[in-house]
Amino acid sequence: MNLTVPRDVKTTCCYCGVGCGVIATTDGAQVLAVRGDPDHPANFGRLCSKGSALHTSASPLLRQQVRALVPELRRARGGPRAEASWDDTLDFVAQRIAATIAEHGPDSVAFYISGQLLTEDYYVFNKLAKGLIGTNNVDTNSRLCMSSAVAGYKQTLGADAPPNCYEDIDEAEVIFIVGSNTAFAHPILYRRLEDARKRNPALKVVVADPRRTDTARDADLFLPILPGTDVALFNGMLHLALWEGLTDGAFIAGHTDGFNELKDLVRDYTPRFVAEVCGIAEADLVMAARWFGQSKASLSLYCQGLNQSTHGTAKNAALINLHLATGQIGKPGAGPFSLTGQPNAMGGREVGGMANLLSAHRDLANPAHRAEVAALWGVESVPAKPGKTAVEMFDALASGEIKIIWIACTNPAQSMPDQKLIRMALEKAELVIVQEAYTSTATVPYADVLLPATTWAEKEGTVTNSERRITRLHPVLPKPGLTRHDWEIATNFAARLAPLLGKPAAPFTYAGTEQIWNEHRESTRGRDLDITGLSFKILDERGPQQWPFPEGAAVGRKRLYEDGVFPTANGRARFVVTPYLPVAEPVDARFPLHLTTGRLRDQWHGMSRSGTVAQAFAHAAEPSVVMARADMDRRMLRDGELVHVTSRRGSQILAAQAGEDMRAGQAFIAMHWGQEYLSGRGASHGVNVLTMPAFDPSSKQPELKHAAVKILKA
Ligand code: SF4
């Protein structure tokens, strides 16, 4: 690599699911600068505050200071980890896992991986767990992110396939944003929305959110719904659409099943009832329903406010019901468009890298699908028993049912709900393996084995963004220290484990990411996400492409279901009966405030990367709990005064701040701050010491968005 002549490398931003193209300028030793890729259809040259600081997060100094660079190992609990060779470390892990499988069976081992892995990393981890070890105990932090969207799409439309493309923002007449602070969480898409409004002043934006966020402040109509009341809102809008003749009878009759049952349900969701449940004005509800139903093209954008809920699947399904009933799907500018939280949660879903999924949208419960996957993988079989999902996995670790956990590219000691239990589970585990790029995460201290991994600017492979668009990542810098790529670590380990289990290692041997991706590509043949017409060469020469892109196609499909045919057994979409249920933990006299959680503009997840960027703190320098002025006054609190925020599971100390965006009776804490940022003030663990592990029965996604709390002066 030339160390003096700067060169440009095309790659992708590693933060959110918008999936912006990045051009990184490098001299081979550092990333000198980044700029948006003008040819990338996700961002056309733009980058947000996070993306435009990517080069500083990869500076040579930081790579020395905060990165895991050498394998570390402790052979017995109680002592410190010591540096070790890769050979010794992987041999140790392979022997421990083989011994544990022999004594307790394959389900005593679990993998907790990440929506920030590349598709190829995800693919080999999934194959390693299901195809070599023989357990479906492989789940990811996507369970905390998009699993309700997955379940909602599958129940209604028949497949986990977001039907829209970013161009739909340009074509919509009404954009309904719900459960998403798009201006902060998906900033470049929000810029696109702002451009669309400038071009078309008639475009109406409706935002439903418990907080008056920056996104809500810009809206033509803001519905400040009470936390968790989304299903009532959507059912109420459908009630009004029926009452006012705004449903699309021809579409319902021609392309859907189950509408009569849903009609019976929404009859009871009168405007008065819904306005009361949601805490909004009846007139605003009527206006939202009319705008949505009367427009030629209504597009919904939604994210964690719908997903991170014990009724997340119903919230997704109820919104999709509304689109189906009004014919707002399968045409330009219309449809239910889930915005993916993480950069490659989509890629993980495509390779089936979760406890209840199989490759290429196959069904784990279907014996024929399991046999197909086993044949594709070159292994004997794939186990039928569903694996443990995220919350269940850590419960099983705490109970001793799971003995060994391998955590890759994620930080459950900050991001999982009910931190007390998570940390107890990690302490109780017989072996904790952490595969990580950073030494600073809250999970690393629990590691018996630390496997140093490459990260953005060093990795190579593919990701898929929210609009089903696959982009290549190219390495900008060489691997630092002794780091290895995530897929490489998994396959190096498989080569050691396979002989110990008496199985062939060949199915787990790859020359590089292209070979892995080609195997994944073959698994999609004939499936709804067929990409057999694509190759690394096409992606490099013609740029990012959307799926499906089957063999013989000239381009990928930008919008799904334009023919009115859905990927169900009879080709018809299905209405789901979605009764409204309240939040899992109602407020009461002891815990009288609704706590909601969310993102800041310039930080990302647990801050392992964005926390190294000084300018990211200009927007919010330290954590706080934001409350309505009236609630501050009632507690005689001044701005900046320390308070105890306490739920039934734990407590933390934070500075209180009055926020104009808050309704009385509610409080908000950003999700990003963890132990290291709070410990100086006597607090710990971040907001998830307060949140609850209750999860949605279908998607198994926990209710990270809401908890009942009390707030008292510290
Ligand atoms: Fe990166 Fe998302 Fe910002 Fe684009 S919008 S630059 S993908 S963080």
C-alpha cells in the first residue's frame, strides 16, 4: 500500500440504516478525509454529522488507544486476561466449546451477534452455529432493533421485505412519520424529505410521537400520542377511513384477505375513544385520517417507536392494515416503509442470522427449508428446535442452561434491558467470548476471551440498507495490530472445532468474502430476495443495487408489490386483527412518570465509536433526564440539578433538564450514555438499568422504549 500518495476509496458509512456511500481519502496509514459519494443513490454526496466525522474515529492515535489489538485470554476465572497468540486462543475456545457440547449438548452454547456485522460475517456465524455446532442459539442485537418490523411484514405481506425505496419520499403527497425521530436517527433521508417539501409545498407531513422532537416540530400536523398508543391511533384512522369512504374496495377485494374481521374490530375505535386513549385532539385525528386516506400517495416512515414494544408486531401490522385498506401500497410514493436502525440489520435478516430464521427468508419450522439449507451449506442437517432470542438467551445464561456465550460486535452490558440481570448472567456464564474492535465497551470486562476484530475502514464485504440496496465496502486501511476480520475469526475457529466434533471443516473454509457472498447468493435462488443476477463485479462497476435482482435482470426492483401480488401462499396480503393493548408497565402512584428512550443527533448506540469524536459532544455534552417544566417545578428542581431516576429494576443519577418537547407526566433519557460516562456522578449502566425485559410474543423484541419511573431530587 502506498503511504504517500493519497487515494480515494469508495465505501459505506457504518452508522445508520440509510446506508450512505462514502469516499474515504487515505494515504495508506490513516483516513485523511471523508466525503459523501455523489454517485450513491442513498445520499448523492451528502453525509450527516456522524458520517462526516468517520475519519476522526479512525485516527491512528485512537486506533492505538481504544482498539482491541491482540487476543487476550484467561484460562480460569478470578485472574486478569493475558495477551495470547491466535493459535492458543482459538485452540482454547475450540476445546472448551467441544467439551461443553459433549457434556451438555449443542444448546449449551450461544452466539449473540450484531446488525453492524457485514453480510458475510453474519452468514458464517449463522452457518457455524446452525450447521457445525447444531444449535439455533444465534441471535443478534437486531432483535432489539427490527424484529417487530420483520414479524409485521411477514404476518401481513407474507415476507420480510420493505416494499419501498427512497425515491418514494420524492413522490409522496402525505408522509406519515410515526415512532421515528427521522431528523436525528436517519438524517440524510430527512434532508431528502426537506427537499421534497421545497419542491412540493403541498406535501403534508404528519408526525405521531410522544415527544415534540425536531421531526415533530417541522410537521404540518403533530399528534402527541401517549406512549404505546400507536395501535389505537392506526385503528382509529382506519375507522375514520371506513366511515368517510376512503378505503379502496377494489384493492381490498382483489388483493387481500381478512378485512371483515378487522372491520369488526375497528368499529369500536371511534374518534372520541381513540382521542382519549392517545391523548390527542379528536379534530387532529380526523385530519390525519383524511389526509392519509384522500392523498394519491401516502408513505409511512417508522422505526423503533413501533418496534421496541411488547406490542411491536401489532403496531407494525396495524399500520400496514391501514395502507392495505386504503390501497396505499405498491405505487410510487405509497407504502409502509420501515427505516432500519443499524447499518446491516437487513443483511442479517437476508442470511437468516437469527434464532428463528433461516437463510434467504426460509422458515426454520419448515423441514423442507431446513433440508434445503443443509444441502446448500454442505452439512448433514440444521436443527429444528428454535433458538433462544436475545432476552431468552441471557435468561438462559443466568439460569445456567446456556454455559458459553460468544458475543460479537455488540455491547449487551449496556444495550440489553434490565442490566442487573444481564450482568449477573455474564458473571455466571462458564465462558464469555467477546469478539470486539473496541476495549472500551461495558461488555469487555466480562470477557474470558477477547478476540480483536477489524472495524470500519478495515473491513471488506457488503451491507444492505433500508431500501434493500446492497453496497460494497472496501478496505481503506490495513488491519491494525493482530486484528482479524469477523468472518475470518469465525472460520478460523470452525477449522479447529470441526475435527473435535468429528465433522468436516471444508464447508467452513473460505478464501475471502466474495466466496462467502457467492454462497449466500446461491441460497437466494428462486426466493423473494433472489440476487442471483448480481456479483461483486457488478456491484463494483455499476454501484449499489436493490434486491430482488434475479439472474437475467438488468436492474433490481425498486418498489415491491406494484402488481398487487404478495408473497403469501395465495398471493393475497392478509389483514391482521390488532386490538390495542397498553404498555407493559403502566404508571402508578409509586412510579408515576412514563420514561421513553431514544437517540441524540450526533451519537450512535453505546458510543464506542462516536464517543471518540470530540465534536459529537457539542450537541449534548453529558447525559440528562428531560422533563416537562411543570414536572420540574412540582419537584422544585432547577435545570442541571441531580436526580435519582428509579424504576422497579434499578436506579441512576442524572442531571434533570426541562424540555419544551416533553408533555407533563413523561421523561426522556437518551440511549447512548453508559457506565464510563455516568460513573463520575455516582450512576451506572446507562438507561437500560431502568428498562424492562418484557417482550412482544411474536417478535420477541423487548420494550426498550418505555418504563414507569419515579424521579426524586438526589
Ligand atoms: Fe451515516 Fe446514517 Fe448519517 Fe448516512 S444518515 S451519513 S448512513 S449516519
